Amino acid sequence: MHFDWALIGPPLAAGLLVVASHVLLGREVLRRGIIFIDLCIAQVAALGVVVAHALHLIGESGYGQGIAIGSALLAAVLLAWTEKRWPRLQEAIIGSLYVVSASAALLVLSHDPHGAEQLHRLLAGQILWVSFDQLIPLTLSLALVLGVWALLPAQRQRLFYFLFAIAITASVQLIGVFLVFASLILPALAVQSLPQRSGLMLGYLIGGLGYLLGLFLSLALDLPAGPLIVCSLAALGLLTAIAKGIRTHG
């Protein structure tokens, strides 16, 4: 079967860029026990996009991107503060912020004739239609996150929420909320019992193969790419967990 690499190249590159940062951050999310922070920050960033769209700022001198980033960073400031003040309630606060931001997005979109389409795009994404031009801001944002993480290890804990917000905002507009969550949690969950180095390497492999398999299946079966990539990541993660269990008890 022939596949158009000119079509599959940009979305695959986007997926690999996302995997490079999200597997690393996903392991930190699992360590902290704040599983739904990615959904929360992604939804807040999506709310920023919705508001920018409602104000007709999308595509105008980066105002839309600025609103999305600003929304996510405000959420990061709030969550960094609540973690220090009410650490035992952090997961409940994260869930509440997610519900409120999702409800606010629905309210903003309620009178938009294309609201349902936009909401679907923000949730499921349109990764198959990503272009190489759109990868430039994504690459710069994720390079910043990975650079700070690598060069300032002593500041990782203090800067975690802010780096997380930048990474999520950069990716959610291209791949959608569902894929952001899947990229962060599914590979990291599959390798959570492994040491840092081997866990990261295997997580990257699961993430990269998940995107590749999902994109190929999307073209072969003429089905939406985003949901197929999520299912591919879940299947590969499950197979990895089963293989680890067999090896441990074999």
C-alpha cells in the first residue's frame, strides 16, 4: 500500500516533537500524583483559543496564541500556589479548574454557529492537516521547555507548572486535548516502574511508534487520525505492560 509521505511527514514530525517533551513531563506528573493536570492545563489553553476566536483575534499578530499562553500560565500560577497552600486538595482543585474552564468554553461557543466544529477540533485535534510551517512555534516552545529542564535541574520543581503550561499550550492547538493527555500519560504509565533512563527511552519508543501506527491506520482505513493515535498509544502501552509482567513473573 502506498502512503503519501508528503502528507504524513508533518503530522509525524509534530507527534515526535510532542513525544520528546511530553513523555518526560508525563513521568513527573505520575511521580507527583497529579494525573489530570494535563487535561486541566490543556482545557484552560483551549479556553484561551476559544476566547481569542470569539474576539476575532485568531491569526492576528499572534494575539490568539498570546491569549492561549497567558491563560495557561495563569492556571500554572494558580496551581503552583494551591500546591503550596493546600497540597492534599491539589487533585480536587485541578479537577474543578478543568470543569469550570470546559464549561466556560461551552458558554463562549454557545452562540457560535461553528462552535461544535471548533470544540471537536480542540478536543480531537486535526493532526493529519498539520503543516511544516506550524511546527516552527511548536519546536521553539518545546526546545525552551527541554532546555530549561536539562540546564536548570535545581529549578525543575519550582518551574514545573510554568514549563508544563508552555508545552501544553504549544501542542494542544495542533493535536487536541485528547492527544495531549494520551501523549503525556499512556507512555509514561507503561514505563512508570522502570528507571529514569530506560523508562524514558522505552516511553519515547512507545510514543513514536504510537503516532506512526495511528497515522498509517488513519490513511489506510480513512478514519480520524487523533483517536486512532490515542488507541495505538494505549495498545502499545498495554502490550508493554503485559511484556513487563511476563518477564517479571516468568
